[in-house]
Amino acid sequence: MFEAFELGRKLSKQEYKKSERRLRSAILEAQFALGKTDIPVIVIVSGVDGAGKAEFVHRLNEWLDPRGVSTHAFFDVSDEEREHPFYWRFWRAMPARGQIAIFFGSWYTEPITSRVYGTMDSRDFDTSLQRISTFEPMLVADQALIVKLWFHISKKALRHCLQDLETDPNAHWRQLPTNWKDQEQYDSFATVAERAIRRTDSGDAPWIIIDAEDRHYREIMAGTALLDALEARLESVAAATQVAKSKAGNESFSEQPTLVDQIDLTRTLEQPAYRKCLSKYQRRVRRLSWKAFNKKISTVAVFEGWDASGKGSGIRRLTQGMDPRLFVTIPISAPSDEEQAHHYFWRFWRHLPRDGKFAIFDRSWYGRVLVERVEGFATPDEWRRAYLEVNEFEEQLVEHGVIICKFWIHISMDEQLKRFNERKEVPYKRYKITEEDWRNRKKWNAYKEAVNDMVARTNTDYAPWTLVAGNDKKFARIKILKTVCARLQEAL
């Protein structure tokens, strides 16, 4: 495949200057137009070391307005990044809508390099490529534009390039210690890279291969490819018709039994037994959480449930038994302007714990298939594809070694009404009740069906749901503590 791009194409200095002047102006104009849209742009710059990738990144930063572009180099992995799932470092760098992020290196770098040097076998390499083939369409479905540039030069041209770099005193920053070592692996690299490109080349995120032997030619071709992609997307936005988001009233909800209807809400725990169990399991969770910390095993606990179902009290009893140095509680509410400017999962990836730590989410990424679905804040396409996205997200966490504990705390409508009225009467609980809580009660059946779909479609072997009978708070708290202890013990 790469042989077709080893044509040695060139541009004269005069042709380059003429083309560069027009190109620079057009790219800047497209960038300003992009800033008025909801499109985040990710420019991936990859290819053969020594093919001029760094020079092009420098040139691109000259052409673009720095206020709307950021550059992220992924050539080394920090200790903090190693203590998170693989894609964490890329999610943190995702551009906001209307912004451009240049990825010098990307999620392709480590799989390709590991395969070339034999630290990753063929099966794991193909698994990595399959994950990329799931990840990129997820970003594209959220309006992202991904421009993937591969800079290619022949083996002979690479050797000459490295020799020139060694003798050029002004090019020392382009000469990496690994360049000659990588050159020795050129044939293997080309074979692995070709497989990666073929397996991840798609209509939504195609690869653009640049003949990079001549600096003038590669910069104009790469810049033109980026400009074409920006202009094509801007034209499609201008031509698109406004699609109204679906409202909850457009969905019909049946009265058929659901999974949560099978929960036995009569389960109770008497006060003496509750006190004994609370002390027992809080001591156990403290001991196990320290063991998990020492073994670098992190935990993510997700609390979902009806308004007034006892999520907060369940979290408090869990954290009372833990050392505060080991956990953080993340309350999730309506997204901020910054969060809305990014992909839905961006704010959740940012809060993932380092290895050994414990993150507790008071509401979570499941809001997309619950409140956003029922209230019409997400389109049908958005919340329907979210089930697959959630499962993929959680699978990545588990593959990294994260324990996931997911709780749905269920109560009856009568019990919720009782607790709402109690909150009105107790001064220090009044902040917990809002007009929105009362309004949500009118959509009980809609929410119940959404919960049923959520549990049915995201209950996996690696991240199972625990359905908690919550009419009796004491019983619910002990159920939560016992479950967390069991999951920790199993992992240890």
C-alpha cells in the first residue's frame, strides 16, 4: 500500500510560497467559521519518524489562530497516566466544540509501537484496533471531525533524512534518540502500520496518506487535506436542516412489569441487627479498601435511584468506614457550560481515580439514558447509542483493573411521597426537595421503563447492577456495604 505514495513528489520554493499564502488564509478563515459551530476538530498527525511530522505541527500552529487550537504530544506516558485506563489521557485533551486539537501521536501510537517491538501479540493488537473502530465513530456521532494524517517516506529516504539531520546544527530538536533504532525496524513498522490503517480507515474518519519526502510538498498536501475536511464539514452544517429533539411525550410507556417491579420492597432490618452489621461491614470496607490501595486496585461506585431513595445516606455509611485519603465523592448534576462544550463522557473520564483510589459517583453517566431520555434533553439517537457507549466505557475500566459497583436504589411511590413530605417538615432537609422532584413524580412510569431498559442493556458480567430494596433505609445501607465488601474481596 505505502509503495503507491513513494513517488518523490516535490514543490519548488516559489510554488510553495504561492500555495502557502493562499492555504494559510483559507485555513484561518475556516477556523473562524468553525468557532461558530458545535464541531470539535481532532487532527491526528502520525507516520514514520523522520517524515516531518514535528515540522508540520509547528507550521500548523503558525497558520492557525492560537486562541482556538491546542497541541498535545503523546510520545511518553507519565506515572499518572499509567495509573488510569489507556484512553484517559486522550479524553483529557479532547477539544471543546468549535475548537481544534492537534494530536502529535494518538491512540494509534502505543499499539503500533508495541506490536513492532513484540511487546503486544497479534490478537491484542487487533483488539486495540477494534476498540479504535468503536471509539472514533462515537466521537463522530457527537459531531466531532477527525482528520487523520499519515506522513510516509521510503526506507531509503528515511536513511538520507536521518543522515542530514545529524549534520544540521539547526535540526537537533528533530533528532530523537530512537530514530536510528526505529529505522532498523522500518519493514516491520510498515507492515504493522498498514494493517492499522486498513482496519481503521472509514468513511467517517478516513486516513489521508501524505508523500512526505519533500518538505514543501508534504506541508501543502497535509494543509490542503485539513482545509478540505474543514470546508466539507462546514458546508454540511450549513446545508443541514434543524432537527428538533424528541420530547418525552412522544414516547409511549406501557404498564407492563419491569425488572424493578420484581424487587421485594418489604425487606427490612431491625435496629439491633442493623447496628451490628453496620459496625461489622464498615470495619471490613476500611480494611479491604486499604488492601486495594496497596495493590493498586481502584474502585468506581455508581449510585442511581429515585429522588429521596437514600443515595446520599448510603454513600455516607460507605464513606464513614473508609479513610478519607482513599476516596472522593463526585456529585453529578446538570452539566456546566464547559462540560456541554465537550463529549458527554468527557466529564466522567476526568474524574476517574488513580490506581488504588476509590471514586463514588452520586448519579453518573447513566443520566443520558434516564433523565436526558425522559425529559428530552438527548435525542433518540443519542440515548439509544449510549447503551453501547456505556458498556464500552465500563469495559475499558475493568480491563485496566477497576472494580465497578453499580447500585439502583428502588422505592415505592408511596414511600417517596412520605419522604418528600418529611423533607418539607424538617428544616435541615428542606434543601433536598425541589419543584423538579415533585414534577418528576408525574413521570414515574416513563422513568421506570427507562430504568428497566438501562438495567437490561448495561448489566454485564464485568459491571453488574445491584438492585437495592430501599423502602427500609437500614436494609439498603447494609446491602450496599455488603456488596462493596464482596466485590473488593473478590478482586483481592
